[in-house]
Amino acid sequence: MLTWIAGFILLIVKLGIVLGCMLFLAAYLVWAERKLLARLQVRYGPNRAGKFGLLQPIADSIKMITKEDIVPEAADRIIFLVAPAVVATTALLMFAVVPFGSSLKIWGREIPLVISDLNVGLLYVFALSSLGVYGVALGGWASNSKFALLGGIRGAAQMISYELSLGLSLIPIVMLAQSFSLVDIVQAQANYPFIFVQPISFAIFFISAVAESKRIPFDLPEAENELGAGFHMEYSGMRFGLFFIGEYVHIQVLGALAAVFFLGGWRGPWLPPPVWLLLKIILVALVMIWIRGTLPRLRYDQLMELGWKVLVPAALINIVITGAFILI
Amino acid sequence: MNTDKNESPMTQILADLKALAIGFATTFKHLFQKPFTEEYPEYKRPLPARSRARIILTRDPDGGERCVACYLCSAVCPVSCISMQSAEQADGRRYAPWFRINFGRCIYCGLCEEACPTAAIQLTPDFEMCKQDILALVYEKEDLLVDHGGKDKQYNFYQYAGVVTDVGEKGTHIKEEKPVNIRSNLP
């Protein structure tokens, strides 16, 4: 009984720390994105709130919270209210299976540095990232606005096509690690990170991940200059903030997944494991921001063509080749 | 991706990759460039003399008010933010006893300046005039009057107007002929 209670308290503490870190990182990722994107475009970016605009996330969140939460009269009220939470929750829950260290020994007790070592962790990640689409599609539908609906439809179509190549790109990893558990996948990269043996897989995963996070060049559900703001057009205040948090948490999670599957997870010399994971997440996020600062948006048919005609076949061929190598 | 049939897919892919690399290199180079941004409250860009912001009522070189309360600015104003009352001085000069511009409504289009026959109403480059209280944006004549000639310093309407005032008798105005005696120059 006592060990059960201790375990429960530990879990709560771990959850609290991870959640706090993720939300904090999400807030400062917004700052980093605005700052870096500005420099890529030869501007300064936020520099008024505090030194280097470092207080900007706080100012933003105060603004979001104190703003009026408008629900359009014609909107489907309940779905409209729930949709942003779906996006944010699924993004946050995905991090539950990401290991951020091997294990810690406190008071003779072994604490695994992962919230939950699911043996089907990879499937859990995909299940949640597919569920996240519901937030986008339902949010767009419930707003009862043509732009939001178009954004939602695009979001759903895009997610379905890129979910496929995202999943297929990871099959070789599962074949190499012989496990669906993210902890085991990191263990399997003890000698070398998988990016060296699976560069094509990494490229497909990364492109699909950018598409998953609905970012330029795949930001069709939002597409500022054709749909206003796309699926979150009718949202205001903290509900819009939730979509925003969801997006940036999603970037972190995809960064963490890229790190776990291809960059060796928390492994790295000298620094403690969680710091390595953090560095890898930030690296992936910075590359995503760089991509956003460089590439224009794809047209809808180009997006579909890239997904179905290039990424999916490439991923399938990659699986066959990897399988052949493993058999030999 | 352009679909040029003559090129082999491999050269096509290489060309695409090269184009991507050039794009990424360009944005990467921008990272180390000094931003072009002019940071506003610290650095105020010198504005051209003809930029359109706060409206003033100017005076002629002798210090008299130029405004003759003709209502042309008020009539041309697309948002009807100018109002005034006309009256006449003892020497026959017209003037506005009160003159009011509601800057809460003004769109700074400059049509009033174009309409003004006496160059009295002019727009200045000073745009930093926002207020918390919207009623504080209603400027009265005292707020609008300045003691200089604005853009056209030497112009004095009554030296050209041909109207008898303190500025000039009949025939003394610029480009005005002496008055003829209509009885003596009969054929």
C-alpha cells in the first residue's frame, strides 16, 4: 500500500514537472520563433517587453486570458468549446511515452525517467496525433464559417495523408529496434543514432512531421492569406491560446519523437540526459522555424501529390530495402 | 517542381535541391545581417514637409489670420470634421470667430488644404497627437492657430484679392489695374 502511494505521488510529481516544462518551453518557443523568424526576415522581432522581449510570452498570455471569449451565435456551441482542448490535450498526452533519461535512484528507489513506458508507445503516439485532427476538423466545422470549415477540411485531408507516411517512415525503426516501446528504441541506439542508417526514413519523417504540425510550407489549414486564419478563425481569447499552445507543444513532441527515433533520444556525452533531449528538441524546432522563414506555402494539389505520390511510395520502398538488409 | 519533359528526372531533382539550398542559404545569411528596422520611439524618421498629419491654421506675413471662413474646407471634408462660423471685421476682412476640427474623425486626406483659397489651412508632419480621451481630440481655433505662414510663408491673400481692406485700396493689389472711370472712358 505504502509503495503504491509513494508511486502515485512520484507519478504526480513527474507529471507536474513535465507539464510545467512543456508549457514553459511552448511559451518560449513562441518567443524564439518570433525572434528567429524576425532575424531571418531582417527584422528585430519582439524587443519591448523586457530585455530582448523575454517577457513577451508573459504579456501574451495575460492578453489571451483577459480577452473576451467569443462564441459565434451560429456556432455549434459544445463542439466549438471543446475543440481547442482536444488539440492541446492530445499534443500534451503524446509526451507521456517519451523517455527523457534512463532511470534515477532516489532513496533506494528506481525511478524510470519516462512517465509511462508503454510497450505500444509508438502506436499510442500515432493514435493521439490522429485524434488531434479532430480538434482541427471539429473546430473548423463548429465555427459555422466558410473559412474555418475550409481550414478544417484541409486539416483533416492533410493529416490523413501525412499520418500515413509518418507511420510508414517509422516502420524501419521498429524493425531495427524490434520494439514499439520508445524506451527500447532509445536503448537500441546505444551505439549509433538511427539517422545514420535510416537517412531517407528521417527525411520522410521530418517532412511529414512538419506537415503534421501544420506549419509552413504545409500550413494549408491556417493559410493566413487565403483563409484568414483557417480553422481557428472564429476563436478568441484563451481558446485561441489553446490552439496555439497545442501547436507549439506539438512541435516539441515531434522534436522529441525525431530525437527518440533518429537522434538517439536522451543519449549524448557529458551533459545529463534530459538536457540532451531538450537540446535535440530545440534543434528540431529551430530547423522548423528556419524552414518556415524560407519556404513558401504549397498549393493544395502539390501537398497531396507530395504526400501520396512521393512520400508514401518512398517510405514503402524504404521498408522493403530495410527488411531485405535485416534478412541478409 | 516544373515539369520539363526534356530533362531527366535526376537532373530535375538536383536542380530542385539546388534551388532549395539557395533559399535556405539566403535566409541563413540574413541571420547575421543587421535588421533594417527603424525603431520608432527611439528613432524618428524625418518626415517630408508635405506629409499629412495635424492640421494648422496659418497667418500671413503681417501676422493676420489667413482664414476667410469661406467654408470650402468644411464643404470638401469627406468626413465633415471641420466646422466654423464666418463673420466680418470692421475693415471688411472676413474671419472665423470660431473654428473647430474634430481630429477623432479627421482622416488626414488633405482635401481641405487643397480647397483652401488662402493657404490658411495646412497639414503638418506632426502625427503624434493621440489621446486617451476622444473629446480631447476636438481642436478649437486657439489650438489650431499658429504664428507662422506654414509652407507658403510670403503669401498674403488680401494683397491679391481685390477686396478693399486695410491691406490695400482699390487698384493697389498685385496684378491689379488702376480702376478706370467708367464715365470718362465712354466712346
